[in-house]
Amino acid sequence: MKKRYDLLGIGNALVDIEVCVEDEFIERNSLTKGGMALSNIEEQQKVLQDLHGSSTKVSSGGSAANTIHGLSVLGGKAYYIGKVANDAHGQHYVEDMQSCGVAFRDPCNGLGDTGTCVVLVTPDSERTMLTHLGVSSLLQPNDIDEKIIESAGMVYIEGYLWTNKNSRIAAEKVARIAKNNNNPVAFTLSDAFVVNGFKKQLVDFIRQNVDILFCNDLEGKAMAETQDSQEAFDYLKTMTNMIFYTRGENGSWAANSTEEKAIVNV
């Protein structure tokens, strides 16, 4: 039977504030290029003030949300679970998601601020992020509607949710419902710092629940505790049915659990 939604995503709902910078700016502010660091509003404002006069682009964001947004733009039917506040950023987020057809209903929370992510883009298109989670971190298991999960052909979960106990439990609930209904679970590791901080929990979750795994080279190496990309890729293949492994300018690998080598190298 055809499902109501092609894909359901769950993640930290963040408003992206994107600005182009030079590599020198990243170094001067002691940031890890290409990484994500948790911050507060004051730290974000300090960085933005340092960039006064630079052009910024504001849009709905978040790891899983970007995937859901993209699918909807391409014509797919998508649902997103996330939490924003009843403020200007929250209103912008809801309008942006709903304008492209993403189902995102009654998500507002009156407490605190909508999460924001300052995205610093260097000339090589690398993205360095300063993230204030705001109310996105208040996502809880009771925010999960079992009937909505059952109505999705596949679910997509982001690793960033593991940085908060309640949001992690909510994500695990989504996966459990999906598996009980024989719906595939896709998962992205999100960032190497997430892997380094929650490796044991992630390994258990992936082995027990995940059908399709997405990661980049840094995340894969952190997961496998190696500096060799092939070793990391081979290790992760043993954990799930299918893996997509991106390697920046070196292309991407993909394989299912029965393949000895990458079936895609682009």
C-alpha cells in the first residue's frame, strides 16, 4: 500500500544564517574549518558583528531538514519533525518549509528562542558552523506521533539528536516505530564531534536499526578509529545494509553489505 509520505525526517530545526568569509577569518576566530561547534547567541552575535556589512542569507536549515526540503522541492512528499519557538525566526522557518510543500504542523514552542546556525562559507565552499540549538533541543518522545511515522515510506534521522538525551530517545522511538512497520531507517552521522562524543550509543543504534547510513570521511574515520578511508568504509559496511560515504574532492563511495568494493565512485 502506498504511503502518505515518501520520507519523514527528524532533527534539530535551525535557521541558517549563511555568510561568505575568507579562510583567515576562520583561523582568526580559532574555528575548526568544516566543523560544527555548539555556541550561544552571544558568541554568534560576536562573529556576525565582526562581519558587519557582509551579505547574509537566512533560510530554514538543520541536517535532516535540508534533506527533507530537497526531496520536497524535487516533487516528493515529505514530513518533518522538529521544534521552533514562537518568534520571528520560528515563523520564518515554518513559512519556508511549508512553502515548498513540507508537512510541518503546529511545531511552535513558546519557551526560549528558535535555534540558529551561523554558516561560514569559505571560497572552497567548505562550511564551518556555529550552532545555537535553542528550543530545537527540547524535542521529546511525546512529540512523536506514531500514526505519522507509520504513514511514511522511510524515515531519516540525524546524528545531532544524540547531543541531547530527550531528542535521542525521540529519535530512537521514530526508528522503533518504523522498524515495527517494516519501513527503512536512514541515518546520518552528522559530524565527527557527535561520533567522538557518543560512539558507543551510535554503534548500538546503527547495528540494531539502520538500513542506510550516510557519513563523510571524517565521520567515518572517527567511527572506525582509523586514519585510512578504506578501512573506515569497510568497517561501516559491516554495520548496515547500505552505506554512502562522501570524501570531498575525492568523490564518494557507496555499497551494500554484500559488496566487497564500492559500487559507486564518483
